[in-house]
Amino acid sequence: MPESTEQYKQRLLSYIEGKQPLRVQKETPGKLAALIKRKTQKQLAHRPARGKWSVAEILAHLADSEIAVSWRLRQMISTNGVAIEGYNQDAWAAAFRYARRDPRQSLESFRILRENNLALLKGVPRKLWENHGIHQERGVETVSHFIDLVTGHDVNHLLQIEKILKNGK
């Protein structure tokens, strides 16, 4: 049975209990780089099961997700109460051919986008972190809560990549 939206949010948030979200986000690109450092294209393209993403596809997803994060942060910070549209990650994966994207280029795109998002957050007054958006699937989310979800999303995909690489030697 697929996980509900609320279950998904709780799972992501459970990954970051006791952690500093911005530190985790800052460290994620380096951790990803270390995981794929000596891996071949074949290893990175290996799908762990039918219908499951490869490491290369996950890295492409992270890069594209960070674009959505950039937009959503800017929207919520500048316009309290803004509507936040969801997107279909599987449609993006198909349309943008995640399976054919260079995983190292995806990681570099993610790294650059992440650095820019962290710099943006560092320069925003803390009171604006309580601004919120209304996500069409998840409801009201403050900037601060959204940052926590993004951090949990990082950890979720780091764990997936570790598992894929361990099992797909």
C-alpha cells in the first residue's frame, strides 16, 4: 500500500530528528560525491528493481528538485500565503530523461543550486522563515518546515543510494 502524504512527511522528518537541517543540507553534495566517487557509469545506471530509480536517476531528481526548492523558497519568503503547486516527479523523470543524464553533471548542478539556496537562506531575516505557502498536496508549510522536509528528502535519497550501491556491487 502506498504511503500517504502525511506518512511521507513524518518519515522525512524522522530522518532529521536531532540534526541541524542547514548543516545536513550543506553536507549532502559532498556525501553524494563520496558515494559515487569510484563508481562506473554501469553501476550508477543500475536499477535495483523494475520501476525503481537508479543512482543516476536519483541524482537527476535531486538536481531538478532543487530547482523546485529554489522557486518555492523564493515564493514563500516574498509572498506569505502563496499557493505552492506540486509536480509529478515521474513525469519529470520521463520528460527530462533522467536515465540518460550524466550522474556527475546532475550532482554538480545539484551542488551549485544547493549552495545558492543556502546562501539565500543565510541572507533572509529569520522572521521570514515563518512565512508560509499552501502546498496543493501537503497543505500549509512554513519556510522553516519546508526546509526540514527538504533536509529529510536529502537523507532519504542518501539512504537509497547507499543501499543501491551496496546491493548492486
